[in-house]
Amino acid sequence: MKKIIFSLVVLTSAFISAQNNTSYWQQHVDYTMEVDMNVKNYQYTGTQKLVYTNNSPDTLDRVFYHLYFNAFQPDSEMNARLESVADPDSRMTVNKGTKENPEIVSRISGLSPEQIGYLRVNTLKQNGTELKYEEVGTVLEVELAKPILPGEKATFNMEFKGQVPEQIRRSGRNSAEGVALSMSQWYPKMAEYDFQGWHADPYIAREFHGVWGDFDVKITIDKNYVLGSTGYLQNPNEIGYNYQDEGVKMKKNKGDKLTWHFKAPKVHDFTWAADPEYVHDKLTADDGTVLHFLYKNNKEIKENWKNLQPKTAELLAYFNEHIGQYPWKQYSVVQGGDGGMEYAMLTLITGERSFGSLVGVTAHEMAHAWFQHLMATNEAKHEWMDEGFTSYISDEAMNKVMGENAENPHSNSYRGYYYLAKSGKEQPQTTHADRYEMNGLYGASAYAKGSVFLSQLGYIIGKENLAKTLKRYYDEWKFKHPTPNDFIRIAEKVSGAELDWYLMDWTQTTNTIDYAIKTVEKKGDKTSLTLERIGLMPMPIDVDVTYLDGSKETFYIPLQMMRWEKPAQKDQKRTVKKDWAWGYPTYELEIPAGKDKISSIVIDGSNLMADVNRDNNSWKPSKEKDAEAGK
């Protein structure tokens, strides 16, 4: 049966994926939810209708829901992790000792029953039939009354209730900056099922994975509250609040509560925030996208938030140009949360920052609209694709938008990677996001090493090919769930290079790059170099030579296993030498000029190759003896 399905799908190339040698498929969900929030005790009740489409070739006899708010309880896995890890997240801890004698404890462990978070399912039916289910921490395990066959749909109707926790991590009430409600991970969310099976990960601290679908959400709340949300507001006249017209207007309403109605197409998450003191500004970008800004009515931050708005439009334009067109009609930057976190069609960020920091966090979280909410990798398994790609493109954008003009805008990422590689504690990037020994190791691996993956790929295949790769990646994988192999196959198709070795060594091992100039010798009227591969990870090599007259020349040594040569840069004087096969630890390079005519020799003058020991990468006449001694 699978062979028949495969042969049929081959006819439509848009559905072909490299991820596991079968036709690509993904599940689909449509949510209709109504929730009533009590802003006095921060409890809410809700109903949910979920239409689930099984696009997989498998028959499903059970499903799982995420109940994220259950993490904010003293007996939760999240709290246990906080109390056991060597470097707990400072946002989730408090010092009950002194500065001299600190006693760092988890903030979750001290929550009272009125302060904890929870999500509880009261009733759950499948096509009208009551279901058996069990709440296991942050996951609801559900036994189906009838299996869902391939191609079939099932409708789940649920009644649930929740309590918003005190602001601890990402979501919650009464943040440190005074935002009343940051409502992320607030509803029972169907877990993702893909070619690797169910992804019902417990919520311990890390990232998320979700099913694409359409959301229709009604939120009933105190009439004095202003909301920022995923989706488009459907009833501005009814509530007296208009997101669409220029100049947001309010009018008096009868009753104590209002119901805000939002619809969000083709998203895998739904988030909102609310506060009675939000200022709401709007700006229409050049491409027609309406940018919304909601922040506290605080005169100390107002100027920065006003100045942020045109910069956000510039960031949007940069990402549109260098990745692909933002597909939704609006994007919101909302003060809330505990730092910065991306959600569908919006971000929650803390707002009491310097202007540079405010733009920087907006750039990073906005970039996630592409690298997570359009190319939606499994963040628990491939967190480096999510955070690393976002870090790379947001650094590029900041370099342009803020006029930083750095030669290498990713220098901080390289420093972070070098620290990780030399720490002796590095774990492969294939490590599950929750399984890193320390939080710092996760951060350096996901953000820094993930960003260097792309920057260094530009060194390997050329910056133009990297730029083309990112755009083709968007074109082929938007609104899908790509894997690392899917991305590297795009890079191979764009460049023509064989790149499986790069993906494997960089992400699946902790092998490092270390090339050296071992000896430099006079050979008649020429110069002979012995290059040495010290690290286990292979790379193609650029040897940059500067002559005494100021001229420069590059000698390019292709990596044999790439079966390809990188194009020369514009106006670059370059000589392509014979391939260097990985199994040979040394390589002899001949330069057609005497040592007396050479000012310097450098392996990778661009500094884009993440060589962990650059001290042995260069030679100058004054250091001839050291170089010849292999130092």
C-alpha cells in the first residue's frame, strides 16, 4: 500500500520530502474555542471544538494533548529540573540568602494553590462519545473510542478550566513589568504526530512543536482590558475597539465584560496578552502588513517604543527580501512575558530595555516568524535550526538596519561556539533540548553553534549560494515541518556540492575543526607549505597569501568528499589546487613565489571557518622559526 501511495504522490513534486524517503504529509487541526477569564482570581473556563484530520498513512488509536500550565506547580517536572540543574534559569529562581551567601531556590517551589498554574479537562468527547483520559503532568493521554483511519477526520469536544500562574516563565500573570496577562501555552493543545510518531514531550522548560491549522477564538474578559493576539479581530464594532482603522478608538460599553473574537489562518499556535493600561500603536509597512505595538502606558519606555516602530518595518522588509514574503496581514509586538518569545503572528517581549536591546530582541523574535512559524522545525529535537537560523538572520538584519556595518556580524556566535567547544562538556546538537547537562550548554549549542552552522556554510559553498539556499528553503518548506536533512538537501541542490558530511560532523558529533600551517620552506624560487589537519572535522581550505607589494592571492583546496569546487568571489585572484582527502593528515601546497616576497600566509582570512585554534593558522616572516617548528 505504501508503494502505491508513494508512486501516486511522486506525480506532485510539491509533496516530496527528503526527510525519510517517503511522501511528505502533515496532520491538520481546526480549533474553535471560547474562554471566559476572571481577572480577579485569574481562573478561566473554556470550551474547545477540535477537528482533527489524519493525513498520515497510520491508524491512530490514541491522541495526546499538552497541558502546559501544569508545569507551574511545586511537584512538576519543570520544578524538579530547576532544583537539580547546576545553572537554573535566573528568571525562574530567587535568592533567599545574601549576595555573599546565596541560597538560590526555584520560584515554582514556593507557589501557593492560588498562585500555581493548571489546565484541567472536565469533559472530552470524540464524535459525541465520551473518552477515557488521564492527566500525566503536562500531558493528557487519551484513549480513542474509535480509531482514526488514514484520511479520516474526528471531532473532539472539550470543556476545560485553567488558572494562570504567577509570571514564572514565558506565560503568566502580573509580570515583573506589571503586565496583567501573558497568555501563551494557555489551552489544551493537540500534540504533533509525524513520520517519527507522537511528540508528546512534557513541558520542562524548552521549546514547542505544533500542528498546523485554523483557529477561531473568542475571549471574554473585563471590559477595561486591551488585548493583543494571534489572528485578526473579527468584531471591532461590537467591542468598540478597532484594530483596522487608523487611530484606535474606544467607546463606552454596557456590562462588565467584552468578548474579543479572533481568527487566525494557517498557524500552529495561538497566544494573547491583556492589560488595562496598554497603549496601542499601529504602522502599515511598505508591503501592506499592519504592525501592531502594545506596551504599558509608561512614560519612561514610550520614546523607545515609538522609535521601535519604523525599525520593525525595516526588519520586516529585510526578512521579506532575504528569506521570503511574510504571508499574514499583521504582526504584533507586545510587551509581556519574561524576555522575548515568538508566537504565531506576534511576539511577547519585555519592554523596559535600552533602545538597542529593544530593537535587538524584536529582530530576533520577529525572525522566528520565518524560522519556526513558517519553517516549523521540531524545536525539541532540532532546536539549533530554530534558534540558530534565527540568530544568524537577525544578526544580519541588525547589522543593516542599525547601521552596525560589522565585517562579521556573527562574531559573538563564533565566540560562544569556541567557548562551548573548549569547555569539555559539549554535547552533539542531536541532543534533545531538555537533555542538556546545563542550560548554558543548551544556549551555546542552539544559538551560537546553530548560527555558526549557517555562517560557516557560507564559507563552504559561498555567500551567494547560501543566500539562494535560504530563499529556496522558504519556497519549498513554508507551512511545513522541515528536518535538518531537508535543509542540507536544499543547499546541495542550490550549490551542487555534496554536504552530508557537514551536517553529520557539525550536528551529530562534537568533532572540531583545527587546521595548521605546519612548515614553510624555501623551494628554489617557490615556497612550499605543509598544512596539517589536527581536528577530526574536515573542511575545504582557503589559503590567503599577501605579498610584500600589497597584492593578494587565494589558493583554494577543495575537500574531496564534497565532489565540488566553491565559486571564486568577484574580483578574487584565486588558484584551485588538487583535492585534499580527509584520510591524509597533511597536505603539500606550493606557492609560486619565494618567501622573501611574501608578507603573510593565513588559513581562512575570512575567519568564517570555525577553527578552534587560530594561533596555528598564520605565518609571517618574523615568525618563520615558530612556523617551521610547527608552533
